[in-house]
Amino acid sequence: MAINGMGPLDEYPIHQAPLPVEWAASSDRNFYDRCYFNAHDRSGDIMLITGLGYYPNLGTKDAYFLVSRGGKHTALHFSDLIDGDRLNQHVGNYRLEVVEPMQKIRITIEETEGISADLTWDGTCPVVQELPHMLRSGSRVTLDAQRFAQLGTWSGTVSIDGEDIDVTPDLWLGSRDRSWGIRPVGEAEPAGAPANPPFEGMWWLYVPIQFDEYAVVFIIQEEPDGHRSLNDCSRVFTDGRVEQLGWPLIDVHYTSGTRTPTGATIRATTPDGTPLVLEVESRLAVPLHVGGGYGGDPDWTHGMWKGEKFTERLTYDMADDAVQGRFMFGCVDHVGRAVVTEGPDQGAEGFGLFEHFCIGRHDPTGFTDFFTLAP
């Protein structure tokens, strides 16, 4: 199939601009369209993180697969020239099949440097459309994205160096998101004039957790002075009902001498005014910028041109001081366990993602610069 021009999707009435579907409506080099998944059991012994992305204005597509367990963090990376067949999402040995939109996804990895996988995602509640994500540096837009999130279960098998790991939906849960729009991807751009005002930091909390009857999705972003630039907090029931959970108050519990959290207390409010409090604990910390390609990763960056049919496997020792030193400068995903209190009801247990970073200054936390640590 040609890289440019008409493709199978152009047969459908889904166009949003007078262009072939595979052409980005924006000329911004940072236009992207990708997905993210995590999978974990309830123990905190293992977490899988994976995703696939297309970067049409960079001419690339890529995918990654992370396995974190036993103090080791192993990453598979795939990259190639972009193609026009978006109905057949694949990069090298990595494939993603939409079995049932908004419900069931299958991810397969043919054996690659000792790792293979065949995993199926099944949503346990409807997807949640998030509020738009927007950031500027001076007048320039650096982030302008739409996302949706969903909680679900996993089934299948992962094989690592001859060991088969059974993934069963009674034990394995996870969350996913799909996002598209503008965000920094690929090779670094020329700096231009210094940012005005200069970047001083950013505080982020993303907590999708599922319970028996519902899931909660907290997305909160704050500026260095504590101004909340994104507050998108919902509860979605398995029958499709969605409630807003107000303006939560957050207390992140950091390990002394670090910026790595052990958990957080989230105090929210239901529409009828009932307090809803989550006590969240971290059972396993997985930095996305250590082999995952997210901001601050020196080894792998989403959208970067690595050559045709590129594949590699990298392994990190999480006890390595150099790896530990990265934690406070990027986004860390945690296997999260939560206990909820709502009115007189107490003790309901849920599991999911506890994602947090605090880079630079954040006045409410007491971090005065990029290097301040928790007392």
C-alpha cells in the first residue's frame, strides 16, 4: 500500500477534513495517534505496559512492550516506516487487532528476542471521554489532545525467555487510553528563544481504578503555584451511568528523601454531596521514561526515526542508582490498590493504575525547585 494517498478507510463517511484519512489535518510535526495499555495482577509482583503509535508528519510508526518484575524492567521496541493500512495496526512482530470497538482488543507479539505474547483486552465498563488536554509554552501549543479511558480485564499468555505466564481475567486487570492530537514526539526540535515564562514544573495525577460495581477515573494537572489546569474526575458504572466527582483534594504520600510516592489520599464528593475517599497504595512502581519512550527517556522516544524494521530489547536493573535517579524526572506508573469510603460504606477494594509525577516546583507540596525532595 502506498504511504501517501487513499486507503481503505476513505471508503467510509468518517472524514473530518478535505484530505485522505491517513493524512493529518494539522501540519504540526508533533501530530500523533496512539494507544496505551497496562496489565497487572493484584499482587504487585508484575506489570505489563504496552502501546502503539502513528506519527504521520514524521513518517514513522512504533510500538513498545514493557515487563516489570523481580526488580528488572525489560523493554521491547519496534519501529518502521508508516503505512496507510490503519485497519491493520502492526509494527514488525507487534500487532493490534480491534476485535470489537470500545470493548475487545487483541495484542500479539511473535517471538522477538525471547519474548512473545497473545493477550486479549475486554472492557468491564464503557469508555470515558476525557476533557481536552491542553498545554502552552508562551503562545505556542505544546499539547492539544483528546483521549478516552477504559478499565478492563486481560486473558492470554506472555512468554519470557522460555517461561510462560498465564494471564486470566479473574486475576489480571488493567486500564487503557486512546489519544490523538499534538504532543512532543520524535527528534528534539531546535530550541528557539528561551520559553517566556520559563518552565518551572508540572504536577500530574491519573488514577483509573475499578471496583465491583463501577470504576473511578481521576485526571488532575496542576501548575507550579497549585493552579489546577485540568480537573476531570468521574465515576462510571457498569450499566453506563457516569457521575462527576467534584474537585478532589489530594494528599500524595512520598517516601522520605525522594519524590516516589507510596500512595495517596483522594477526597472527592459525589453529586449529592456525599464524601468519597480513596486510600491508594503503590504495589509496584514502573517508570514510563525508562524504556517506555515517554518524556525524559534517553533510550527510546515515541516517533523517533530508528530505521526500517527496527527491533531491540533492553533490560534495566531497577536498583541501579542511574535508573533510580531518573524517577523524579518523568512519569511513573504504579500498580494501585485502593480502599474506598463513601458515606457509611467502608472497605470496598479496587485495583488499577496510580500514575503520578511531580517535576520541578509545586508550592502545595513544598517542592521549591527541580531538586527538592520529600522530608
